[in-house]
Amino acid sequence: MIKEQSPSVKNVNEMSIGQTAIRRWLTQYSAEQNGKPSIGKPLTAEQQRIRRLEHKNRQLRQDVTLLKEVSAFFAREMK
């Protein structure tokens, strides 16, 4: 858990999680530990689905870019 390991928000960048999200989670965690109501609204099922699809879309775009680069590399090597 981040609170127990106490890394800085910047160090958590290596996990590919946005700093804003981490700060929001930490604020919410602190509020819950102090008996305060949670901050923000939970995501709806549709919002969760959109986030998953956006993530998948980004990943597929990265895969396509990588495949293009690899194809170009092998095309040059074959000449």
C-alpha cells in the first residue's frame, strides 16, 4: 500500500498512474481513515467501461505503432 511504503507521488509515476489520481486516492484514504465521508462520486459502470475501453484503445495504438516500426526495420534489413 502506498501509505505504508510512503513513496513520493513522483516515484509512483513508474506505475503508469497519473499523479492527480494518486493524490485524489491519498486524500480520500486519509478522509476515510479519519471517519469523514469519502470524496467524490464512485464511477458508474458505464464510466468504468469507458475508461477500460480508452485504456485498451491506447494500448492498441501503441501496439500498432510498434508493429509499424518493426515492419520498417525488417523491410530495411531485407534490402
